Amino acid sequence: MMPVTLPKATGYRPFHSALILTLLVLLTLAYIAKMIGGWIEQASTRMELRTAEARLVTLWLGDRRVTVPMNMLPKPEQRKEGSFHERLTLEVNWPSMTGYAGTSGNRGNRAAAERPITVELMASHKVETVMERMDTTLRRLAAGKPQTGQAGLYMLDMSGKAGASEDVLFYEDDGTGLETGFAARCRMPKDAPASCLRDMRLAPDLVASYRFDMKLLSSWGRLDRQMGALFESFLPH
């Protein structure tokens, strides 16, 4: 019969395990606090970079002169008088069509009806609008035939799978066949709010696009007229 040898004591103390666990929890909490602090600092910095001054500034967008209120330009480098750009980023509140008004009069306390609209102005001959790509590309890529959508618009499912409806094109068909009607591509991800992108050609070398909450699609006619008028106001008369 073989002798049985009991294992030696490991010297393990439960107190040490509890101490290590406590230290790990503290380190995790410190890391989370640092991350949150960084996010808050970034948000504060972004707010500080804006200006509530509505003075008009004249810029060059490609070869074209445009005049834009300073409080619609969130990036400081795009507010320099006479500066040259290929692309401009703007932020506008709809339906008031106003720019940033400061923390007391804009983001935190603005009326519930106000919605932020992100705008891009691009100097390019090569950029095609959604409506310009309707017949050449988008209709062929659609999953299924056009359906009747909301507010008098037609809709095409661009999700790649019929019925998926995660990427939908809404467009106006006035029967003229012109590439000037309303068209917006809307994305409806499962983990984020649905948004739409509308673009329009202001000139052969100038395209404007704006991104908006899909809930505003029911007011697309009013929204598009106001945005078009805003873009026209930037151009020299």
C-alpha cells in the first residue's frame, strides 16, 4: 500500500485576495472617472470653439465667394475673413434658421420644436447628388419596386434585401424627369436615431447637403424651401 502524503499548506490568505479585488475595483472606477472627465472636457471645448456672434464673414469656397453668419460656422478656422476652402461645415437650427446663440439661448434651453441641421457646402464638379444618381445607379440597386411613402413621396428600399428598410430613398416624382426634385437617403440603424441626407446642386461647381432627423421628413417641402433659401442667401447677388 502506497503511503499517502498530504499537500503542504500554500500560505494563501483570503485577506490578500480581498485586498487585490478592492484595488482592481478602485482602479476601474478611476479609469471610468478619467474617461467621463475627458468626454466632458471635449464637449466643453467644442462649445467654447463656437461663437454666438452673427456677423457675416466672406469666404472663398473653391472659386466662389460666399457670405455666411459666423455663428453658423462651428469650426474657428472656417471663420477667418477671406480664407479659402473646398468644403464648409455649418450648423443651423430649424425652423428658425438661426445659428448658435450661446448656452443660454440655444442648445440647453431652445424650444422643443427647434432641431439641429448639419450642413455641408462642397466646391466640386465631380460630386453627384442623389437625384442625379437616381436613373444611373440607385434604381438598379434598389431592392424591389418604388412604393408610396409618407408626405406624398415615393420610396425605394436600398438595404440590399427587400423588406429590410434600413436604408431607404425617399424622392419626389413630378413627372418632368428633371434632376431637380427632392430626394433624401434615410438610414434607420437599430441602435441609433434615424437620419436623412438631402443634397442639391446650387451651381455646376457647388453642391449643398444637409442632414436632418427623419421625423422632419413629414415637413420635407417646407424644410427644403427654407434650406434652399438659406443656401441662396450665402451667394452674392
